[in-house]
Amino acid sequence: MSVAGKPANGPKLAWVGVKKRLGGRDVLQGVDLDVAAGRSLVVIGGSGVGKSVTLKTALGIIPADAGEIRVDGEDVTHADTRRRAALMAKFGMLFQGAALFDSLTVWENIAFRLIHADRMPRAEAKARALETMRKVRLAPEFAERYPVELSGGMQKRAGLARAIVSRPEILFFDEPTTGLDPITADAINDLIVEMVKDLGCAAVSITHDMASARKIADEIAMLHQGKIIWRGPAADIDHSGSAHVEQFVHGRADGPIQAVV
Amino acid sequence: MNLFARIGYPTIGMLREVGAASLFAARAARACFDAPMYPGQIARQVMRIGWLSLPVVGLTAVFIGAALALNIYTGGARFNAEQFVPNIVVLGITRELGPVLAGLMLAGRVSAGLAAEIGTMRVTEQIDALTTLSTDPFKFLIAPRLIAAVATFPLLVLVADIIGVMGGYLVGVGSLGFNGAVYLRNTLNFLEAGDVMLGLTKAAAFGFVIAVMGCYFGFRSKGGALGVGRAATNAVVVSTVLILAANYVITSMWPS
């Protein structure tokens, strides 16, 4: 399979030796990670280890201090604002709190990129938004509501619809199940798997939720002290051979990772 | 900590903040002229920043005009100069009190509102979301607010001038025994276009300061509700100080 004219065997997105210092702390100390088209990578790790920062360096929201971000093999680490805006057409992101715009209705949120970046006529954009709402199983009667009128699960669905509406090549999920009950969380996981398969995109998710990681990942990587300390197929997570991974997977306070309290 | 460190660290911190705010202002100003423009957003901000500020500006102006007339009458009576009330009221309102008091009221209403709104967007990752949706936050969020403030503040001050003068007129005619027609004739005869232009120039400058400071502190806010609250407070305090400083600078540079 090839996406955007690139061979399927090369990584769609890669972090190469990415470093970032924030607030006097070396949050990322040389992250090397990549994901190919059609694959789903989940990054696990404790709170504050830099999982969100890793995603944001790829988006250019937080600039990397050193290393490279490559999209389709092209170094985009220092892309200017105009190039960055064009590059963002390849990305979709579901934020932890959904990050829907309070002042816009649900359908306007979903169609935001189509209306404001792609300059699509509003009627056409609304039709696309409604179609995408159906895909994420969000009933059309919520289209004219405002985000504050939706439950947490519905907000996640709306956020997911906004992320996929323009059929991105790379999808990011930041703690997609945080704050949701187990049933809603499982429904969101199912949707993520379905959408990634449907779009054939490269997906990178970050989570603490091992049930979610097992369900949506082809591969799992663990970030600890600013570096990827283990990476392997999702099926190998229970016999990783890494004391750090085992402690994290089993949620034990005792082990090489110190609990932050 | 030694004396140099006590003075040096805050000084460096302040200079860093001034530099960051200046760069933010320059980027915001440039975004106002770069495509794409968002006319719908500009129109929405004109309504929110301009139209919805009319009541507070109008009420401020009418009471200031009325109180000014009373004070000038009291002071003028000591020199048998009570007849100058209309002249001094119109001069004081158009050149100074109209723009400055409207600016200070708007620093509270608009600057705090912008800082709270944009600060909340920052801490809930809505600004990051804009970036991921191929939309430059400076063009979509900041530029429309800046354009709206710079365009509507002179109009608000023009309204404040008229209402302020009418406040003086009501007191002059109602309480101080002035003839209405004479009061208005003296007002119009004494007023020069330059007086009004000075006030409107100040208003545009204050609009720039208020919008930039509100957006700047909101854009940089972090740390949840506490951070947003701090951003709103800082926006009002810094806008207020900058308005008073800018008022002096513009007045002193204005050809007499």
C-alpha cells in the first residue's frame, strides 16, 4: 500500500533523537520513535514523563530543542508557519479533553478545518460533518448543540469526528479514554480501531490505560526518563522482559519506577 | 542573596517580559494584514468589543461630564469665570477625559474579558487544536480582536464625547442656570477639530494596548483557573498603566 505517493515500508512519521527541555527539566532526552502507515503505535508511561510533549513536538506546537521530526522522510522540525499549516492537513488529533471550541456548535467544530482552512462552502462542510458524526455514532440531533451540552463521551466522539473529517494520514490520540466510564471508554477504543483501519492512517496514541493500549495498539512503546526504554508488538507486552514495563503494566508501586505522589 | 541579585533578577525578568510582549504585539499587528482574513470573526468581535461596550462608556461619560461642569462652575466662580463652563467641559472631555476614562473602563471590561477567554482556550488546549486544524491562532483569534478594538474604540470615544458634553449641558442648563442655546453655541464655537482628533487618536492607541495586553496575557496563561485569573488581573493592571503612559506621550507629542 502506498500513501501520498510514498512507499508503505518507510515510516510515515518519525522522531529521531528528539530532545526537549522544559521548566529546567530535560523532559525528552533523545526520543527515537516511528510509525508506518496503517499501523497503530501506543506510547505508555507514567504521568509527567513527556508523552504529550512527544506528540506536540511532532505537531510543532512545542518546538524540539534537538533532533528531527520527519514526515514521509522529510525533515519538518523547523518548518515555517505557512509550511506548518499545510503540513497539518496530514494530521488529525483527538485531545485529552476533546478541546472543542466553546463558541461553536458541534457540527461547526467538526467542520472547522473544512470551512476555515479548506474554504469549503458551509452547506457542503455541514453535510460532511453530519456524515462523520454518523461514523462516530454521534446522533445528528446533537449537531446544533454546543460542546458544553454534551457528556464527556459525546465530546470525545465529536473530537474524534473533528480529527478524522478531512481523512488525515496521521492520527494522534492523547489519553483518549481518560475520564470516561469503562463502557464508554471501550466504545471509544472500538471507534479508534475502526477509524484507523478505515483511513489506513498511521496512529500514535498516548495513554496510561492498559486496557485501551491492548485494544488499539499494533505496537506499544514505553517512555521513561525522556527515552523510549522498550518497544514491541502489543501481544508481547505481558512478557516484555523489562522490569519497568512489567511494573507499569501491573500497576505496582514497588519497582524501578518511583511513584510520583 | 546580594543586592545586585535582588535588583538584577527582577530587572532581567521585567525586560524579558517587555521583549516578549513587544514581539507578540508585532506579530499580532502583522497578522492583521496577512491573508487569510476572517471577516466573520472580525464582525463578531466588533459586536462584542464595540457594541456591547456602549452602555458602560455612555454611563461613564454622562456622569463625568456632569461632575466636570459642577467642578468648573465652582472653580470658575472664584474668578468670576462661570461662563467658561461649556468651553472647558468640551475641551476636557474631548482631549482628555473622554478617551482616558473610556479607555480605563474598557481596560476592565475588554482586556480582562479577552485574557479570560483566550486564557481558558489556552489551558483547555483549544489554541493547540486550532494549530492542528491548519489555522494560525494569531490570524484567527488575535487579529480579529485587535482590528475590532482599534476600529471601534474611536467610535466609542466619539459617542463618549457627545454624551459627556450632554452631561455637562444637562447640569449647566438644569442646575447652574445656563441658557441651553448659549451653552451649545459656546461649546461648538470653542471646539476645534484638532481636539476631537487628539481624543480619537488616543482611543485607537488605547484600543491597540487593551487588545494586545488582553490577548498576550491570555495566550501565555497556564495552570488552570488560577492562571487564567492571574492573566485577567495582569491584563487589566498593565493595560491601565500603559493607557495612562500612552496618554501622556500622545498629549505631549500632539501639536498644540
